Amino acid sequence: MPDGFREFEAVLGALSKMTSDEPRADDLLDAKCPKCESSSFIKITDLYDEAEARAEDSPETINTPRDGGVTDAQAIARFAPPQKRSPTLRIVIAAVILGAIVFAVFHFFGDFVAQLAGAGAVVVLVGVALTAIRRASDDFYDRRARWRKLYMCRKCGQLIAP
Ligand SMILES: [Zn+2]
């Protein structure tokens, strides 16, 4: 599952580079698949929802190739909605490092200087936390926006972003 998701993100990254200079349209009325020239596409969000619904109703067909040769199991693994990543780990690491610095200052310079260092560390930590939270949220909305705009060729499985 994490492997499939990383691969999906790599595809998304490549697509956004490929399409970033082109005007964006919301549908694919006139679009043709760059690989097989078919003009039949399915929205990735629909593909995922359908695959998940089918997997629940009839789990025995989860490995049957469907549109674009993609099985329901693959669709669920590769095209799941992007998840919010938690900024907590980054904040905890910063807190541990700053705590160690304040402790070292206390050890070498005594508690007066350590109090100043502690106050400075709190300010730095708040800055780190705010930045980490904003980045995690920007990153999430960015990935979700790209995921919502993604289509797959029904014939050959090529992914395209209008
Ligand atoms: Zn195609």
C-alpha cells in the first residue's frame, strides 16, 4: 500500500510538471489519450469509488482487470484519496533538539542563562510548529486538488491531468 501510494505520487509529480505550462480545462471533451488515442476517460475519483463499492459487494472479483486493465485491488491501492500528513513528528524532533540545547546551556552556564535560552527555545518552537502545520496543510490541499483533476484512459490505463 505505501509503495503503491509513492508510485502514485511520483506519477502525480511527473504529470504536474508535464502539464504546468498548459492551460487547464476542467473536462476532457476533446482530449485524446497520448498513448492509445482513445478519448474515453474515467475520473480517478469515480474509479476509486466504484472500485471500493465493488470490492465490498463482490470481493471475489477484486483481481479482475477492468477499465484500463486496472483491477479493483490496484485502483484502491493506487488511487486512494490523499491523506493529511501529521506535522507532529517534526515538532517533536524540534522540541527534543531545543530541549537538549537548553539543558546543555544550563549545564555549562547555569540557570540564569538557561532561562534566557529556554525563552528563546519556546519562541523558536512556536515558529517551527506554525510552519510545520501550514506546510502539512498546503501539501495536503495541493495533493488533493491534483488527485481530483486526474483521469485515466479507459482503454490503456494511461493517467492524464487536464
Ligand atoms: Zn489510452
